[in-house]
Amino acid sequence: MSIPLLHIILGQHFWLSPQRSIYWEEEKTLIVSDTHFGKTGHFRKSGIAVPQKVYKEDLQRFFSLAFELKPERILVVGDLFHSTNNEEHNLFLKWKNDFESLQITLIKGNHDILGNNWYENAGIQLIEQFYKIGQFSFQHDPAEKHNQLNEHSFVFSGHLHPGIHMKGIGKQSLRFPCFYFTKNQCILPAFSKFSGLAIVKPQKHDQVYAIANDTIIKLA
């Protein structure tokens, strides 16, 4: 496995992985966002020939993390699936059956449009708006405000697919997915590699960790 990087928040240890995930050590919880499983199948149903290999690689990374880290729970901060049911969802269920004791909790995202019965039958805990563990809260859209949150809460979210624009010598320019930390929020990169990027513009005291291949680079 590629080497993670430690980021401490409110005394808790969060390990940032180049595999676009965070492992919360104290809670034995793996945190991911925007897996968008079934997206390639959705495109193929629309007549766009996206190879299923893209989806299988994402699914392999997802369950490889579960096998290697052995978390007690995977917390998905929205958009576990991309759209309506297709054959790729069955492949996900086939893999999940090999991890019967693994709890998957999903904070519902805008793409999670399957019926609630589907999640229940799949053994996935579905949270409609936000989820709270101690001082930490989890929601899909970073812009949403909830009355239950206060200035001492730290929020993990996704939705934006954050990326960073890096310039090199001359006119060289590259874009990378990133973890984006503000004072009281972390926006996770999209777990799915079949996703675009929304370039962030860090403010003073913000922290950005770019993901370049199998390496995390702390930029600010």
C-alpha cells in the first residue's frame, strides 16, 4: 500500500492516503467520498462506450483498503453510487458479500437516488443529511449549514471533487486531486478516478495535500 500522511485534528489521528481516503485511527473508520460506483455503466447505457475496467479498478481499490486496513466501518460522505441501478451495482454487492462484518455508512449525496429499500437490502446504513461522531460531523455538500453544528464542530464533506493547479518551469501546468482543509472543514477528493476536478483557491492558513500518483504532497 502507498504510504499515508498523518494529519491531527482536535487530538485525533487521521491518515491521508494517496488512495483518496482517510483512515481515522481512534474510530477504526475509513472515510471516503464520491465513489460514484456504477457511473461507467450509466454512461454505457446512454451509448457512451466507457470501459468497465475504470469501474473495476475503483472497486478494487475500495475493497483492498478494507482488506488491508481492516476498519470496523467505512463512512462514505455521499455519492456512493452514481445513478439508477445497473449491472455494476451487482458487482459491488458481490464484493461486499465477502466482507459481511464490515459496516458501510452512507451520508446521502445528490447522486444517491436508489430507493431506501435497496440500501437496506444491501446492508448499508443510510443517513439522510449529516452524521455526527463526537466533535466531528459528516455531510455531502460542504455548503450546507445545520443547526446542530457549532463553532467547535469539524466537518468532513465531499461533493466538489477538489483539485489543485500546480505550475512548473516555463508553461508547464498540472492538475491533481487534493484534500482541502480549512479551519473547521475537510473536503475530500473524489474516490472515483472517473471524475472531474474543481480547482480550489486556498486562503491563508488553509492546508492542501495534493495526490500525485501514489504520493501525497503537502502544499500549504
